[in-house]
Amino acid sequence: MRFSERVMAVEPSVTLGITSGAKAMLASGEDVVVLAAGEPDFDTPESVKEAAIKAIREGRTKYTPVGGTRSLKEAVCRKLKRENGLDYDVDEVVVSCGAKHSLYNVLQVICNPGDEVLVIAPYWLSYPEMVKLAGARPKIIPARRENAFKAAAEDIRAALTEKTRAVIINSPSNPAGVVYKKAELREIAGICLAGGVTMISDEIYEKIIFDGKKHFSIAAVSEEARAATIVVNGVSKSYSMTGWRIGYLAAGRKVASMVSTLQSHSTSNPCSVSQAAAEFALSSADLEGELRRNREEFQRRRDVLMDRLSEEKKLRPFKPEGAFYLFCDISECGMDSLTFSRRLLDEKKVAVIPGGPFGDDRSIRISFATDLAAIEEGAERIKDWVRGM
Ligand code: PMP
Ligand code: GLU
């Protein structure tokens, strides 16, 4: 059988692969500490589950409009207004099967062969692969640790060519937990607007943010920025709803209608029951307390992990300001990130994610979306192993 060159040019998701492999080891009784997960360990809030059960009982089990029910899109519009200061109409919103799907759709509708999409490294590993699947070329902008893993505005400007179609901004970011300040986003938006480049803003980690920092959307910089930005978000990380598969985008009418057309020939609507649950989550002020407690718990774990790893000279952890990953430089250990991660799993039974597929082979990504006991045990094993090298 012959296969498409498009799909042969991409790698399977390492994050999903390692995480499910490590979970399988755990299930078979192995003493593995899994610090790989890209999902909150907290359960979906009870009231959200109840909303889904109610939807099933009420028979909301049929096809919905392709881009989501009107009431969910209204809930998304209210959320964007309330929390991000952004005004959108329901026909500027499209709900998809996770933010990953929203991003995939966006790239499919805006890219043509020969186009370039700027991706800031270290990046979430799916961005370059999705760009390739859309027939375009990812152009990587390395962000230096000395610059807090943020892209320097000058580097973005220098990377722009007539082929540049879009730049992907991810704040808070996966894998380094970078949170861009308003002024920095304003500068980036200015460059993109001057260059006629679309901004794709992945805001999936917006609620997991530490030290009292506030998330700011690049679309909120100005009316012009809003018009040139596609905001992508979802309920996976904010509401511990990774398995429900609901993400959404907000953009101009034309983008929204093109994405709906694409979706009408691929997945049709996202799961109707999940839509009802997401609508409840996005509309329920009662969940705020639970979200705050989760955020505080993530911050506590970050601090413990940061303290423990900092005790070992060969490890250089980078303090994340958001999301639930800690990016740690292991270059003093004398091996690449994949070898480090493989050997750590084999020899010490700790699962972490190599930084290589995220565009930084000097680092590993350690997830703190697991309980404190596992984090402490994992950190001890890592230090112990590194010390013995
Ligand atoms: N963006 C980033 C940066 C992510 O880490 C993830 C995690 N999977 C996603 C988007 C997609 O999330 P989901 O598809 O579960 O909404
Ligand atoms: N985004 C999460 C991660 O980076 C989940 C896995 C994935 O979708 O890649 O681990």
C-alpha cells in the first residue's frame, strides 16, 4: 500500500505515546512515577458531570449544528467578554473536538503550499506537525532561556518574509510555562499587524497561572489585533475535562465559516453531551472556588519540584509562571533528551518527556499534574540518578 507523503512527513505524538506507555507500566504493577502527563490529575467537577448526565436524560444525544450549539457558543462569547474583554458574535465562534482540533482546522483553512508559519521554540510538539499537515512549513524562532524562553520581538520581525502566513503564540506555554506580559504582546502584535500576519493565540492554559499573574490575550491589545487574531481555547486544562474533547476558536466571520465548512466534512459536530457539559462549565460561577484551589495546588507542587531539583547542580530547572510543566536543562548530564528520558525510565522508573520534540534537546519536561508524594519521590529518584552519573 502507498501512503500519503503528508502523513509520512510527521511524527506520532511523543507526549501521548510516553504517557500512555508509562500508564500501562503502572497498571501492570510496576513502580513507575509518571511525571509525563499533559492533563490535570483532578477529576472533572461533579456539577459538570451532572450537567452531562442531565443532557443524556433529556435526549440531547443527536447531531448538533456543525460548529456547536447556539447556547454553547453564547456561553463562549460571554466567557470571552467577561474574562478576556473580547467581543465576539456567535457566528465568529466554532466549537471543535478539543483545542488541538481547533488549531488543526485553523491551519488547514489558512495555509497554502509554500506558506510559512512561525513557531517559537520550545513549542508544543504538535504545532510544527500540524503546520506540515496543512502543507505549509514551520519556521522555528528559538527563544533563549536567558530571555525567559520568550521570543524577542526583533527575532519575530527578522523571521517575517512574504511567505509568512501566521505566528503561533502560546501563553501560558507548554512546555516552559512562559507567560507573556501585556507590553510584550503589544509589541508582537504591532510587528504582526505591520507585516500582515495572522496571530494564532493558543490560550488553553489561561487559568493555570501562578504568583497572582493575570492572563492577557493578544487579541485584546487593540481592535486591529482582535481582527488579525484567531483565539483558541477549550475546557481540557481549565476544567479538568481532557477526555470530553471540547475546544473552540473565536475569529473573524470568514475564518469561522471556513472552519465550519471543513468540519462539516470531517468530524461534524463535537460530542453533543460534552458540549452540554462544557456549556455548564463555562457558565458556572460556582466552579471558581474549585478552580482556585486547583491552581493553588499546582503552584504548591511547582514550588516543591523547583526546590528539590535546584538542589542538584547538574540540573537547571526553569521556573514556570503557568501551565503544569517544569522545563529542566539536563545538558550537564552529557546526553540528549531522549536518551536521558529513556534511561531514566529504564533505570529509575520515572517517566518524563524529552525536550527534543519540543525543539530543545538540552531539556526535559517534567509534569507536576500529579500528587505531591509522586512529585517528591520522582524528584528524589531523578537527583539520585543524576548524582550517580
Ligand atoms: N495547546 C497546548 C499548548 C496543549 O498543551 C494542548 C494539550 N493537549 C492543547 C493545545 C490541546 O488541548 P485539547 O485538545 O485537549 O483541548
Ligand atoms: N498537550 C498535552 C501534552 O503536551 C497532552 C498531550 C498532547 O495532546 O500532546 O502533554
